[in-house]
Amino acid sequence: MIPDDFARVFKEKMNSNRLWPNDLLMFKKLEQGMNPWWETGRGNIHAGCVSMAIAPIGIINAGNLAQAYQDAFCIASINEDGNIRDFAAASAAGVAAAFSPGATFESVIESMFTHSEYLTKRALTLLMEMAHASSDVDDYARKFYPSSLLEWSWPQTHWKPDGHFCVSSIEFLPAVWWRPCTPNIVAR
């Protein structure tokens, strides 16, 4: 699937009254005829929309991590730009790795490190360190929520503990991966 196909289906099938602001902005740009390859995602609010919906790209490319990353990066451009696209693409590579024969948690995380840029690697590294240093879910939550993983400066190039709350892939992608790397922690 290429962004043109996705844009066509999105415009035909979506009810614009039920879209999150970021997706509504993308929808309006598409209605105006903007190029879905690189233009409709440019300047959008950094959110997690594209990362939350990218898993099928990894499934379609099961076992082909590089292609999953590339396809996801292209598809993500319809909704996001910058680092958020990379988070989505790395997630798709992780999903593709999970569908590989003999996949392990370690091989999935390694695929995300291999197929990502610096910021994604940094967030995943900090998350793993925090998870390994936690004794239980509550300990992890006490560390995670006030951590710099939730606080980023614009345009998200360095950590800023007194910054704003960031509802984007930078916040939730690492949160999703903490549990598998801490098998001794029991969720309540």
C-alpha cells in the first residue's frame, strides 16, 4: 500500500466528524488536494495516531523488517513528520520481527533498534534501563510518569524534565515495551 491508496480510501470511508484533531487536519489537507506522500503530514501536531495504527504494515511484511520499516515510514508520512514517523516505522519493523520464525522479545527489540533513528533508540534504551531497575509495576509507574520520557521540548530534540506532557509515540511506544523486558514483575 502506498500513501496514494491510503489517502483515497481514507477520504472515501472516513466520517470527518469522528476524527481526532490530527487526523481531521490530515483529512482536510487531503480534501484540498495536498500530496499524501510528504505534504499532508508536514507540520501536524505530534501525536500517536500513526503508531497506533501501523501494526498491519508489520504483519503484511512479516519477516521482512527492512520492508516493514520502509513501508511504514512512507505510510506514516500521510499523518506525521519527523521523529514520530520513525517511531511508527520502528514499531512496524518490530511487528514484522515478531512474526518471524523463532522470534523472541530480544529479537523484536533488536529489530526496532536496527530499524530506527537516534531518538527512538534513546527512548527504548531509557525505558529498558528503567524497567530493569524496577521491582514491581508500582515502582515502574513511580519512575515512568515523572520521567523525562513524558516531557519533551519542541521540536523534541532533547530531554526537558520541566517541559509539557507529550501525547505522542515518544511517550506511549516505550510504555508498551516495558512489560516484556521485566518478566519478574507481576502486574496487579
